[in-house]
Amino acid sequence: MLSPQSTETVRATLPAVGGAIGEITPLFYARLFAAHPELERDLFNRGNQAVGDQPRALAGSIAAYATMLVEHPEVRPGAMLARIAHKHASLGVTAAQYEVVHTHLFAAIVEVLGAAVTPEVAAAWDEVYWLMANELMALEAKLYLEAGLEPGDVRQSMTVTGRTRETADAVSFTLRRTDGEPVAAFRPGQYVSVAVQLPDGARQIRQYSLSAAPGRDEWRITVKRDGEVSGHLHTTVREGDPIEVSHPFGDLVLDEGDAPLLLASAGIGCTPMIGILDHLVRTGSDRRVVAVHGDRSAADHAHAAELTTLTAELPGSTLHRWYQDQDGLVDLGTVDLPHDVRAYLCGPLPFMRTARAQLLDRGIPAEAIHYEVFGPDLWLASR
């Protein structure tokens, strides 16, 4: 909880800091990467940095956290922090890196705001930062402990055992551990980080959902060609090749109850939903499931046949598809949904914004709506 003195200082300066944070965060990253070029080369997503998505996501999370501290001190932003912690754990972030971030972030704040950053203001925002950082470090330490991993030691060598083209721009890879040990257990809906060495020597990392149920001897990921890492996987990685993959993480996971489910996806957002459906079939679930998917066209729909097969094997399930070239965009307002449904969303941000709004309009409570963002979470910055 923020101290009373800092609460008033942050409340008074939040408009100024919030208004400048879009300027502060790019400067912070420039400072950080100048001092630690290995972080840009080997950890952060260069594509998201280039288009500004990562700075906007950081700005949104800091502003949202500070606002909650002063406006709703009794509420903890658990969902936001859990999502960040899972991403950090999948990348192998450690506690020591928070000190590095603090140094360059506060230097950027002082450079942008100048004399407005009095000792009192600096102390108050320092308190905000360390409250957020300490919560994240605690969550990440718990994730590492639960996974039986040393902090930051999340990667393993795996071998590609199969490669299947799903559409013109989506390929599935099946993976086994190179050392012959069993693959780790995971929860339906989780993802792994894949690290690749690019031609310029950079080691870039991206997350991909596990697109098949747990409990098998292999993992499966499905990769859409939409960036330098996915392009490298498409053009370079073949069956028998080694690949560096993290332990599974992610907080968009299937709950263990018996409430009816809405699994709504668009584009490559189908991948965690396919994994969840596969799990429901393999475990003989009798939960009511409403599956919804939207895509540009039938030809662009990865795992389309698998989606049909899985939903057909679940008693009481229904399947709704929208192909933009024939049907327009997904409209959840027209789908029959139980009043107590738990909704899981994954896809492009405009799809999820619209889907969530449609569900809220129908009286589905916000706490029953869960989502996964591929890439930096711009949701908070844009709501």
C-alpha cells in the first residue's frame, strides 16, 4: 500500500507524469539499450520496439498501477500483474534486472520533467515503482518455484519432431526434449517462449501458445508468419532441428469448474482455444462449450478441420464461424450463451475489445471474461 504522503503526491502529479509517460518510456528504452545493448539484441522484441508497442504497453501498465494505488488502494491489479509476471518468467527475467530498469526509467523521468521532479515527487514515484516491482518479483519467484526452476533458468533444448503446414502462412511444429526426458506438464491455454539465433547474430524470443492438450509425449506450437522470428521458423526450421524453448507459462488457463464455456478467437488466436478443446475432449468433459472463431477467409483458418472435429466430440457443444470475406466480423450479440458462461478470448486487439464490449452489454460480468494478448499488452493503454 502506498504511504499517505506519497499517495497525495502521486495523485497531484499523476496527470503530469501520465501525460508525459509516452515521452518518458521511449527515452527510457533508448537509455537502457545504450547501456545494455544485449537486452535489445537478446531479450526484448525488436519489432515491438520499432513500432512503439512495447513502450506504450509499459506506459499503460505504470499509469494503470499508479492510478489504482491512489484511487482504489484496497484493490490489487492482480490480472494485470499476473499477465506481466508470466511473460517475464517465460523470458527468464530475474530480480536483478528490476534495479537496472529503475536506474534508467528514473533518469528518463528526470530528463523529461526536469525541475518538476522534486525530491518529494521522486520519492513518491520511487515508491510506486518498487511496490509494482516487488509484487512482480514475488509473483515471478512463485512461478519459478512452482515450475521447479532456478530464477531465470527457464530454457531447454528441444528437437522438432514434425512440421505441418496449416495454411499458407501458418505452420505447426511438434517438439520433444533433446535429452529424452518427458516434456513438462502445463495447463491448457499456456504458451512457451522460443529463442532463435538470427542471421545478424541477435537472439530474439517470441511466445507461442501450446496448440494441443497436455499429457502427450510432445508439445505442439502453431506459428503464423508475421515477424522476423516466425519468418525464421517458417523458412529455416525443419524436422530434426534443435530449438530452444522455455518452460510453459501463461495465465489464460482453463478453470477446473463445471461452468459453461465460451471460447472465442480470431486469426491465430485460435491456438490456445484448440489446446483447451483438445484437453476437454481428452478428459471426457461434459461442460457446455460454445466455440466461436473469426478469420479473413476459410483458407486463412488454421486448424479449421481440427476445430470441427473437436467440437463434434464434445456433447452439447456448438460451433460458430465467421469468415470476413463471406460473413463479416464476429458478432457475439447473436450467439446463444448461458447466463453463467465463462468467456476466454484470444485474437487481434480490435476483436477482443469488440467481443468484450458485446459480452458486457449482454450482462456477462467482467470477472468472467478472460483474454490473452499476443505481444505487448496494449489493452490497458487503450481502454
